[in-house]
Amino acid sequence: SKFTRIHLVLDNHRSHKTTSVREACNDLNIELLFQPAYTPEFNCCEPMWAVVKQNFKYKLAEHKMTVLKQHDFEALLW
């Protein structure tokens, strides 16, 4: 192949394993490497999501909101 092989590490989300993704990766000389199942500690974005979720839950409880509209949801993220 004219391209250097790329190794892409992914979690096991099913969208990463579709036929269209595999075909595109094959065409682009990308090898998909999947992390072991149930190992979020290997996914570097997980600590960031933990902080985002913790802050969101705190704000949600602080505002005593049980039903959210889209603009409420967006406001709580910031």
C-alpha cells in the first residue's frame, strides 16, 4: 500500500465495528485495535467525563430539577 499503516486504538462500542467502518479502515490502511471489554481505565477521556458528570449531577441537585428542556441541559453543562 502507498500509505503508512495506522494503528487506531478504540473501545468496544458497536459503532466502531460496523462493516462500513471496517471497510473504510481497510481502504485507508488503518488497523483497528480494540481495548479489552470493561476497561474504562484504559480510555484516557474517562476521567474527564467523570468530572463533567459529577459537576452536572451537583448542579442538577442544586437546582432541584427533575425535568429538563434542552436549554436547561445546556445551561447546566456550563
